[in-house]
Amino acid sequence: MAELRLAGRPASPGFAEGAVVRLVEQKSTRVSSGDPQREADDLKQAIKNALSSISDLADRAEGEAAEMLGFQVAMLEDDALAEAAFESIAQGVAADHAWREALDAEIETYRAADDEYFRARSADLEDIRDTVLDHLSGSHVAFSVPPGAIIAARDLAPSRFLSVDWSKGGAILLSEGSPTSHVAMLARARRVPMIVGLGEIPECASSIIIVDGALGQAVVSPRDDTRAEFLSRQTADEEMAIKAAAHEHQPAATKDGMAISVMINIAGVEDLARLDPKICDGIGLVRTEFLFGEGPHLPNEETQYRAYRRMLEWAEMRPVTIRTLDAGGDKPIAGLTIDGESNPFLGVRGVRLSLQRLDVFRIQIRALLRAAPHGYLKVMVPMITVPSELDAVRALFGEEYEALKANGLNVKMPLLGMMVEVPAAALAISEFNADFFSIGSNDLTQYTTAAGRDIGAVASLADVRHSAVLKLIEIVAKHGQTSGLDVSLCGDAGGDADVIPLLLKVGIRSVSAAPSLVGRAKLAISNFSFDKAGGA
Ligand code: PEP
Ligand code: MG
């Protein structure tokens, strides 16, 4: 087979090489006995077997995984969970249909819950549903993955992840999936490389595949030179990881003593679990769209307020930069974003959508105003293209602030800044009435190079190192220096050790990166010297 490159979204960094094991979803071949008593007995047995397999996993698990499996065990032990299914069986419905229907109804209730914790548990219920269905149809037996294998699947349930022995390496390639899913969280915690959103993964059963989780790239049947390049990146990465760990808790500074701020990017409160705030200078980007899930039930004001407040409290008065909803583009939300746009990245996304859906936007603004007194909140608005958009958002904040205050609520007006990710905004930067700027280098690069960030075939063109992109970044950094307004950079380039020197050279003094990249970013900064680079 000729070399084939696959590109998706990074969900967990790391390298892997091995054979692909494809997980095909089993269509249930179970035939109903037609006897309600037998069907009920079969379901009872399947629940018992599922309980025993999940309990086994729970006994071996630790931390977050143990907590998640403990929840699954408690749910399965509760007779109430299967009550509706047994009632349907008594009326002649087959065991698998009855169980699926009962669990789907339960899952829907969890998904619609206002509380974020309960909404997140819906994925566990899906897992429970599928584990019992596997036991009912006997297909659980088919799930066996040799250690070190690279799993290719549409999506992967957390319990399946936990039943694999990852001690010999391996990786996960998903044609769908999300970097913020439970399984992605588990993969990051166990350092299993994982790429999501790969689209159709071709049949490559007998081929070797190499995986670079941080880049979101996999290569099937790599050529010798591709493999050699991969191995040298892997070796360099291992060496760097050791050095980076030593830098994580140090303040970042260049070799010649210039202090650089390093903040973190998060998608939700879960990302902060077991993270020490002392490793960073604050949160540079909260991607709130992940709090909104995939719709159709959007989080209410209370749920959002609690999530934002927890982030502010975690940061202990370090700045927390929460971005207002950036739905659209590659982040559709059912019932909110517009279907059928010919090019969603150039359509109604980010602030364009928020200003069209004031019903949703005002709820987020109120939650932010109420959270603000609990720390140092900065709010930034994505996809700003013209000054009037930011003015409109500022006016909405003013209106909601007055209304909440009039009702006696404890509110505070946060600093209001903008993302600079549209080239037009970078070029006209002095025209915007922003309190601070944060450069979204991912979108700035795709819009400048006309190369979609989600299109593997043009990935080499979408390069932040293009001199045109760096010039735009420099314009914004210079504006920050002359105006005295903060400028940070929160795109993926901010955590890329190869790009950081270029950013420093064009005047960037603050970056924000995934928590796992903080040590590496600080290490790259410490190796840089303005004297030698002749930078700004
Ligand atoms: C960016 O565009 O660089 C950015 C940080 O925003 P997102 O990746 O969420 O679009
Ligand atoms: Mg962006």
C-alpha cells in the first residue's frame, strides 16, 4: 500500500507505531425468544455480566477513571434503572429493544439536565447501555485488542478504553469523536495518543501506521524517509519532555531575562482537575462552546455562572479570559448554528452568531457579569471583524449590568477584549475599542493563507510561520506596545516550541497553551535570546 497521510484533531499528544485494529460496531444479531420470561432472564443475566465486567475494571482503576466506573456500577446496581425495560418485556417487547428504549429515555433526561455534572454523566449511561447490549448479543466477546495496537473506530466508549492494556503503547484514531469527550480526557491522563475527527479511515488492516497525537497526524504505510523523520521527532520529544517537566513550575523568561507570561487554554472546569494554578500566569482562553455541548439543550444562566465562578476561584486572582460563545465553523451546535452554509468558516460563526441570537447571548453575558466578582475576569469576543461588533457587545454588557444591579445582584463589569483572528481586524487593529487583544493564530492562519484548518490536503499551506501571518501578529503586538493594551496569543502556536521563538521575535510577550504544553513552552522561551535572534 502506498503511503497515506490522515489528518484530524489532536485529542491527546504522543507517538505510536503499530498495526491497526479496526473496531466495527456490532449490529445486534440477537433473535428474540418471543417468551417474556426468557427475555427478562436474558436481560437480568446481561446486566449481571456487565456489572461484573465493569466492577473488575473499577477495581483496577484509579482517580477519575475509578470515579467514573464507580458511578456506572452504582447505576447498574440500582434496580430502578431497568424497571421500565422489564415492564416493556412483560408486554412482549424483546429484551434488547426494551433495554435500549429505557436507557435512551434516561440518557435524554440526563442530557437535558441543567447541572453540568449530570449532563456529563449521559456519556456514562450510553456506555452502560452499550455494555449491557453487548452482553445481550454476545458481542462483548469480540472486543479484544492486542496490547500496543492502534485502534481505529468511529467513537470509543470509556469502558472500552479502560479494558485495553495500554502499558505496551498503542493509540486511538477516531473518525468522529471530540477532544473534550470523556475518552479523550482518559487518553490524556494515561498518555495514550489520540486523534479525533479523521473522517473516513481507510481499510489498512495489514499495514503499519505511525501516529503523532500532538500534530493530529497519522501515516499509513509510511515511506522510509517519513518513518525516519517520525522517529527523530519522537526521540526529540522524549528528551524535551524530561527537560520541560523541570520548567513547569518556573516563571517563564528568555535567556536574556525578559519575563514572558504563559497561560493555559481550557474547554471546561474538568480540565482544571488536579492542575496546579501555580504552573501558569492565568487562563488565557476558555472555549465556552464546549460547555454548550452539541445542543439542543443549552446551559442556563445558573449552570454557566457556576462553571465560570469555579474557573475564577481555581485561578486565585490570576486573570481568567473567558471567550464568549464561538459556535459555528467546525463547532456546530444543534438548534443554534446555521445548517447548510456553503462555507461555515466564512459564515455566521462566533460573534456574528451571538449578535443574531441575543436570547442565548444575553444569558451568557449575565452569567459572566455575576461570576466576575469572584476573581479577575477578562471577557473576549471571537471573530471580531469590524469595530461595531465589539461596540454592540459592550453595549449589551452595559445593559445587562444595569439590569442585574437594579435587581440587587452582585455583579462586576469585566475587561472586554477581542480575539484577533480575522486578517481585517489585525490590519485595522487601532480602530477597535478593546481593553485587550488575544491573537487566535489558528484562524488567523487559515484566513490569511486561504487554507482550511480542518482540511488535511492543504495542511502544509496553513502554516503560522508564513511571513504574512507573522507580519499580522507583529502589527497587533506593536499596537499593544504603543497603546499599552495587553496582547496575548492563544492559538496552538502559543504552545509550539518551534514557533515560540518567531512569536517572541515579532513582539509577543504573552502566550496561552494547552496545560500539557506549559512546560515545553517555558523551556522554549528559556532557550531564546533576543541578543542572538535580533528580535523586537
Ligand atoms: C484560534 O483561532 O487560534 C483560537 C484560539 O480559537 P479556536 O481554535 O477555538 O478557533
Ligand atoms: Mg478561532
